[in-house]
Amino acid sequence: MGKIKQTFLALLIGIIGSVFCAPSMFAQQISGTVTEAETENPIPGANIYIPELETGSATGADGSYNITLDEAGTYTVVATFVGYERFETTLQVAGDESVELDIELIQSGIIGDDVVVVGYGTQERGDVTGSVSSISSDDLNQASISSIEEGMQGLSAGVYVEQGGNKPGSGASIRIRGNRSINASNEPLFVVDGVPISGGIEDINSQDVESIEVLKDASATAIYGARGSNGVVMVTTKRGFDGDISVTYDGSVGFSQKLRRVPMMNGEEWAELRREAFRAAGDPRSDEDLFHPTELEQLQNGTWSNYQDMITQTGVKQEHQLGIGGGNENAQYFVSFGGLDHGGILAPENFQRYNTRINIDLDISDRISIGTSTLGNYSIEDGGNRNFYGEALANTPLTQPYDDEGNLKLEPKPDAQRTNPLLEVLPETYVDEVKTTRILSNIYGEFQYNDNLSFRMNFSPDVRRVTDNQFQSDRSQARQGGPPTAQVGGTDIIDYTWENIVNYQQALAENHSIDFTGLFSVQERQEEYSGSSVRGIPLRDMRHHNLGAAEEILNTSSNFSKWSLVSYMARANYNYDDRYLLTATGRVDGSSRFGENNKYGIFPSMALAWNISNEDFFESGDILNDARLRLSWGKSGQTGIAPYQTQGLAQRTAFNYGDTPAFGFKPDQIRNNDLKWETTTSLNLGMQLEFFNSRVTAEVDVYRQDTEDLLLERAIPTTSGFNSVLENVGSTRNTGIEGSFTTRNAVADDIDEFEWTTSLNFAYNKEEIVELFGGAQDDVGNQWFIGESVNVYYDYKKIGIWQSDEAEEASQFGQKPGEIKVRDRDGDGQITGDDRFILGQQQPKWQGGINNRFSYKGVDLSVFLVGRIGSMINSSVHTSQMTGRYNNVKADYWTPDNPTNSYPQPRADLEFPVYGGTLGYMNGDYLRVRTINLGYNIPADLVQNVLGAQSLKLYVNAENPFIISPYVRNHNGVDPETATGSSTPSQWTLQFGINLSL
């Protein structure tokens, strides 16, 4: 059909051409192909234009074009495509001559396949001496994401991203090469458009991102000194280019539903559990005594309420982004406007974000450049702190949420601990609203003194206003008929960074060159909070908007904190003949948060790289065609504490002054002038290889990271008047290996227009505590153990259920048949705290991702999988109370007639089963299909002729459709990544979208 259609169109064009061009027997032509300069791949949809004739053409799927001329002459040929620099040339066309002109377009952004962003600059990929991984904008946005952190999952080796929850706008946490600190934050430093920020990047629209670089080893991170020990995530946003104005629109709408139901009991199953619970407690009862009349009626009718289905809905997420870019050789601009509305699968949960970005670069003279990168953001998060899904699970299925008149009941059954979850979804019942207004800007000026020396100044203010409003009516689960409460709170954050950067480059001889960077930087952050809470709001409709009308003021509070950081940095890069590269960095940071004796920290690093493929003895063959080796060592730090923690503080206290109550102040914290930085020393060995004419690329790193002088509270005798003192004690270690592989399995030259690329990354990390307060001694109370991960599960080990024929043995442990049997670790015939085990760790030992991309004649398909191995989860929904009072997860529980080893016998006289906490520890491994994306690029000729646009792509995307996991297979779990029964359940999303370029 395709060839017939093309033949028909060609014939039609020929007939029309013969009518209008009859005077010219042989028309002149300009034809050729348009390709990408770096990869030589064809660019479909590029615009070829001849201003003298006011006519043009769009390239086809293979990048080819053909323009017919009426007469000989001199013509200007202009080629443009979004994201590439404008191409322009002049041609002299003689009579009856056809000219072939092949065009190569150069990417207009500063980031290309061979250029990566590093601290305070960019480098050719071959010149990078540290461990740096890159994430492209296309990879980042292949899923329907609300935050950049969420989109990074599985895309970079050694970067573990864990979803913060399933609520709209919940974000994610990032760990780069494991946890280093025990009490301080393990989140990386974020750098946006070259400037470090103390706030997160959740407000940045992922559609504005050009690329992300993750700095992992000390050579790459030590340039950020006191803040680089947890790794650095560098976000570079899109900028303007030298070319005609381009307009892009990206829009999508997605529909979400819960991934699967939590396996709760139905009415008959729960009724039988309740009967068994009272029988086991020695109090057997008739159904009339056990159940409320309405419950008996439902039980007899075989009808029951499934609350988790009743409160969930189809979530709708829509996102729109308009980008405008262009410029000339002296001025470039990129402006975007974005809107996101994410409605959750629970009605009260919603996240809205509206943002704009203005990136401008101006060359006001041959030597002076100025510009800005400015983000404006306003977001509203509803229901982020509410967890009423557990209420829906706990309500028994033999209750009715509505009365005889169809009104919602406060209590579906006479039980003060259970309220109606359907009330929680109503806006007049509960308000939990967080509004954020943010302006983040980087204003720069650069002076190029000569070809070798330049100076740049960055000033980056970050201003935020966060308001937190809450209201709980009398019909909410929190108030349960009591007077309504409301509270409001507002936080103002002013953060700025001022940087002065000098860069000097010089070729010393034929094969020698140096690159020197010097920095002086100041950063300051100020935070103010004020809030109040009240009780007794007279009308529900008032919610939190009129606190003055309340009957009682419960609390008023305010807070203020401020810290500053001053830094000096020098970095030198030496290159000999593109074979041997050396990077040496030194940074000094001074923090107001530390005491006088250790206010400043010094963080050096050094890295060597050997480009083996440039050696005379290396011959690029059919198998191996490129090889590079890297070795780095360095130190980076972490402040790790809040302001004022090194000072001696006072706390307000109440006492009796005679018979009169009075207030005073008492010492609250011991001063420690010797407190200093947590410091991470890192050693990294890496290798990069390319095989089969670069169709297979591989990068492997092995590393060891030792973190010392951990900031921990050390217990001291209470006779001192204090319980603890903050000191530098203890150390941790992370060792691991990580690899990234890319294979071009099929290219267009192999099979006509068919391409297949696979990207794979994996990482293994061993996380261990090396030393604590007493040296190599465990801290059992805090569950910190020498040689183990920072976060472990330490508890009794379930080995089964006591059976009827084990009654005598069970009695020796104070138990009886039907109860959970745990291992007697020390064999002393009793279960004590010494019988607990380290059951597993929360962080996975292995994690990675694999992405397969296919394309054929305008159709592209990508399948992206992520996985983890070697972690344990604690599933709260499986640690049920089993009293028969609340609904229960479907469980194969023990009875005298069902001697199972899965779950204990229900007991109405026990609030929780003995050792019931052991039921929730499960294997956390999984392999998740993160996204399946299918797209179709409308033929460029059709798009240009009909729409007057450059390109148009339609796509459908399935996010999180499948998961393979022991937790799901063996325990009917929902999702091991968010294994909890009280918060919003996991969901899958079907998204439809459009990408349009004008």
C-alpha cells in the first residue's frame, strides 16, 4: 500500500508539474540528504527553504529532500530543525543542472553525545577523569513522571531511586552508591545550570531538562567539597540557539488505576475468623452475640462492602508544555510554560503545578556575555499527609457506610476505633493542603579577557514560600465527633549563592595543555516559620480560612534559622597528547554550623586517565576499537547537622515558684566546639571500552568509599544533666561495582530503516558500619551493627507455628499451639532479646535497569525494565491484629483442624499475636516493567504540507503495567517498593500524548 500510494502521489505531482511548468523542458533541482553531524543519522522532518523563491521542502524518513527550480540563478539554501543550529549557504545553479547538496546539522545545545557537564564547566567525554554518568532528556521523559527524581529510576548505574509513595507529587529519594551517614542526610547535592542549590529539584519541569549528569566518585564530587560526599546530580536545562524561532508543544493525558487489590477477607471469611478468635480465647459465642444485627443481615444475604474499591477512582493526569526557542549569533532564548494536573486514585489527593522558565544568553560584545536561567513555580498538593486507605482496609466487610436515608454514617458499626472511610474523601471533612511558590534564578556575567583567560560571576537567588493548611471536621476519623480543628503554617525561605569563577586554558607545547579553574563562593540560607492551630471551628465551610472564629487557640509558634557557607576551590587539568590526563582539585569550605575549632574543612582529590586507544601500539580492529582507563582518589564532606547544634542551647521549662506556676529556661544541649565534618574518602577504578566499530560500548567502575567522623549523639551519664552529646564518632564503608552497556543491535544499514538499541546498567553495593561509639561494638538499641548495612531489620525469626503435638515444648517458652514459633538463637530454652536476628537490609545489594528501543519507518517502541535484588521489606498489611475486631488480610491461619505454619490462630483476647511483627518480613526483590512506549512519527511531508509544522509524533505509554516479585507471587502483595497497607496503593497508568514541533 505504501509504494502504491507513493507512486500515485509522484504521478499526481508530475501531472500538476507538467501543467504549470510546461515552458521549461528540463527543470533544475537541488537535492540531497540532511544528517546529524555527530552521529551521521538522517534527520526526518528538517525544513529546507529557499528565500528567493519563498518555497521549500521537508526531509523524508531517510533525511532526503528535493526542490525543483524554474530557472538558473543564485540561490540561498537554509536548513533548520528544532534543537539544531541553522545552516545557510549560497549555490550557483546553471541551466538544466541538478545540484546535490548534503547538509550536516549541529546540535544547538551545549550538551551532545561527546560533551558532558562537570563541576563548573563542560568536558569532552574522552577527557573526563572521574566517574560521571549521563541521562538524556528522552530517557528521562519516557515515563509519565511528576518529578525529575522519579524519572531517574533505573537509568544510571549505582543510582538507586526509591519512590516516596504513590500520592500525586510524592517525589522520590536518591541514593548514589549507598548510604554513608547514619543520622545525617544521604541525599545528593543538586546543581541546576551550574549552581549548587540547597533545595530540591521537584519544582523543575522535566520537559525543560536538556540532560542530567550524575557525579559519583571523589574526583568528580570533591569540587563541591563539603556537600559532595553523597554524590552530585547536575541538571542542565534547555537553552536557545542560533536559528529561526521554533515552537514545541508536548501534551499528554493519562488514566491511572490501582495496580491490584490488597487481598482482604470478604464477609464470610472475616465472620469465620471472628468466630475462631473467640473460640480460641475460650469464649465461644453464637452469631447473634458476635455480630451486629446489620452484620447478621449482610452475612445471611451474602452481601458485603468492599471499601477499598469504594474509595478509589480512576486517576486522571494531564500535562501540557509549550516551549519557544531561537535567536541569532548574539542573542539566544528559550521560554517555556507548563501545567500539570495530577488527580490521584483517591479523591482527595491531587497535585497541580504551574511553571514558567526563561533562559536568555546575550553576547553584548566580543568579550562580554550575560544571561539568566529563571524558574517560576506554583504548586498545590492536596492530601499529601493523609493516610486513610488503612481505614478502608480495616473496616469490616459486614458494615454499611450508608443509613436508611442514604446518608453517610460516621461509624459504620458501633466501634469508636472505626469511622467511615467514605467521609474522608469529602472536601468538607478533611483538608490537607500545601502550597509552594518558588522563584529560582541564575544570573550570570562572563568576561573573556582573551582566548585563554575568562571570568564568570553567578548570582543565584532561590526564594520560596510554603504554606501548610489543615482542617479536620467533626466527622473525620481524627476527630470522631469532637469539635473541628484547623491549623495554618507558613515558611519563608531565602537562599542565595554567589560564585566567582576564573578559568585559564593554555597549550604549553605541541602535545601539552592545561586547564585551570579557580572559585570563590558564598552561600546563605535563611528560613522563617510561623503558625497557629485552633479548635472549635463553628462551621465546616470555614475550614482553615477563619481561625479567629474558633472557640479555642491551641498553639502559636514561630521559628528562625540561618546558616552560611564560604568556599575556595582550585582545579587543574593537564593533558598530554590526548593519552594521559591528570585532574587535581582542592577545595576549602567554612560553615557557620560548626564550632570555632573546626569551622573549615579541606577536601582534596586527584584523578588519572589513560586513553589507551591513542597509543601507537593500539590498533583499532574489528573487535576492540577504543579503550580508556581511569583512577581517582579524593575526599568530600557533609555538614550533616542543622544550624546551632554545636552551641549550648536553652529550653523553656515550667516550675512552681512557691504556690505560683512560672516559666523559666534550662540548659538543653552541651556545646561542642570540636565538632567537625563528616568526611568520605573515595577510591575509584574505571574502564571504558568500545567494540565492533563502537556498536557495543561498556563502562565498568569498582570503588571503595570510607566515611569517617560520623555525626552521632553519644549517650552520657544522666548525672551530667544531659542524656547525650553530639560528637564525631564512628565510620561506614561502601564497596561495589557498577557497569553500563549499550549495544546497537541493528542499524538502518543492516535492515532497511530498522534500528534496535539496548541500554543496560547494573550495580552491586556492599554497605557496612565499620565503627561506632565503642569501636567495633554493636549498638543494639539503635539497631546498628558492625559489618552490616546502616538500615537493617533486627527481630525474631519466625520458623513456623506451634502445632498440637508440640504443646509441651511450647509451654516451656510460655506459649501454646497456634502461636508463632520463633528460633531460640542461643538455645537457653527461653526467648529473650538476645534471640533476635539480623533478618535483612533495606537497601538492595543489586539494582539496575534495561531499556530496549526499536524503530521502523516512523514507528518506535521502547520497553524499559528496572529491578533490585537483595533487600527485605516489612509489609505492614501482613502484620494483621487477627482479633476479629477489624478486617484482616487473607491468611491461611492455624486452627486445630488446619495445622498450617503460615499464620497464627486468631485470638480475641490478644491485641496483637505473640511475635506478630515477624509476619511482615519478606523478600523485597522485584523486576518491574517501568514503561512500554509506542509512538508514531507522522511523515514529515504530510506534517509540513497539511499542518505547516516540522514534526508530529503521537504516542501511547503504559507505566508500571507488570511486576514480577516473590512478594506478589507468594504473598499476594501489591508492590514491594511501597509495601504498606495504610497509604495510597500502587497504580498503573495508560497515557496518550503528542509531541508537535512548529
